[in-house]
Amino acid sequence: MTDQTYTNRWLEASTVQSLDNGVLFIGGWGFGASDEQKEMLAVHDTYLVEHDRTMRITGMATIKQAPNGLLVDEWLWHMSDQDLEREHEEFVARMRRRSEETLAANRENWTRREAALPDALRRRLERFRANGGDDFDREGWGYELVVCELAAMYAASGQTDSDEINDYARREGTSGNQHDYAKALSRHLTDDPAEQDLIANSVSALSPITGDADYSKAGDR
């Protein structure tokens, strides 16, 4: 068995205030513990709480006094680097399955809606697909399609939130980022070929989050 490692960790003593909804510590911070984890703890007791460099709680231990301070007596639960990596891989796999299921359920609908877009917006999606392939279809198509449809509607409404846009937003569950980006695109949705090229070559609406301007890195996430 591979040795377990625990890198970039630090400990602090914290007292449990409540176990009603996750674990709440005195000081107003806490985390969403499992029922199994909560069963190990008691309100008003103090524990050593371990964090990693992302501030995630990776373990809790009972305390023993020592001349040089507080030490771990017994770990109640403790996640190794390998545990964290395995959990991350499982999360990525779940998200991939979910996105594949969403794509399969919506591919026909999204294809029809994409075909109805103005040419410049279709070219934008085609460019992303050429860069990202199946990864774009799975990770970005639905999001970018909504941005493009909103852009077409904002161009028609003069960048105002019309009843059509408000109804669409409620139906699709749109985000502020999608609306802001769509408004920016809509200002270039004209008959001018240069403006159309600007839209076709515009960056991904998700680039502030992913750091990927055109889905060429989609498969790396």
C-alpha cells in the first residue's frame, strides 16, 4: 500500500458550538460535516481542526496537553493527500457523467436552436467547437448558446431587458454573466462584416472563470 502523505496542513483549536446544521464552531465558522463525522463530536468540546492550503478542513482530532502546547491525541477523521486526490477524481467523473447526460438529452434541441442564430453567432460557436470538439459540446455549448440567443434578443431590443428576454431568463435560468456578455456582443451584431468577424472571434463567456479564451484547453479541465 502506498504511504499516505499530509502536505501543507496546519492545525487550530476550535470549540464546537452547534451540530444542528453541519458543524458550527464558536467564532461563526464551520463546515458541512457528514452524519458520521458529527456523531464523533460533542457540543462545547474543543478539538484540533486541520486545514489544507485551500482552507478546506481535512481532519479533526481530540487534544492532549503538552509542555509545548496542544498536540493531537487521536484523529477522529483525517484525509490524506491521496484521499483528497481520489475524492477530486470521483467528483470530476460525476461531473463528466452529468454533463454527458445533459448533452445527450439536449443535443437535438441545441442543434436546432444554434441553426436559427444569426451567422456571426453561429460562427462563434463553430469556432469554439473546432477548438474544443466534444469537450466544448459537453462543457460549454449550452452556456454559450444561451449567451448567443440573448445577444440576438438584446440586439433586437436595443440592449434593454424586454419581456421576451425576461421570460427567456426565467425559462433558462440565466446568470448575470451571460446577460452582460450577451449585451456586449449585441452591440456588434450589425451588417458590417468587420463587426461580425469581431463576434465570431470573441472570447468565451466562461473565460473569466476557466482562463480558456476559446475552449482550446477544454479537455484539460
